[in-house]
Amino acid sequence: MENNNRGAIWGNAHKKKDTHPDFTGNAMVDGVEYKIAAWKRKPQASAKAPSLTFKFEKAQIEMEMPDADDL
């Protein structure tokens, strides 16, 4: 299945402060993977159909560097 220009968010189980996102997830946009943080615009917004504000951040790709002995 093609994942480009698709994403998903879930309720943030780690939310401890009002400033933490209500939802987190990820998305692939034009071949670049992003982390998503989303906040309900109003505290009383429905969990089934919330109005959201998004913040997209490029996901960090961790690359393993070879040991000097392996070069």
C-alpha cells in the first residue's frame, strides 16, 4: 500500500500538561516522514471529531556510523 501523503494521529497517552499535544502521530508527505503533534482548538471539542491545529516536524533519521575498525 502506498503511504506517501498519508498519516495518522492517536490520543497522546503521555500528556501531562495543557501545553502538551492532545494527539501525536506521523505522516509521509512528498516522500519525507514527519512527526505530527496536534492540539484541540477548544477544550470541549469532541474526541470523535475534534478541530485540530497541527505542527509538523521532520522525523530525525538515525544513521549508524561504522566503527573505525570496519573502514
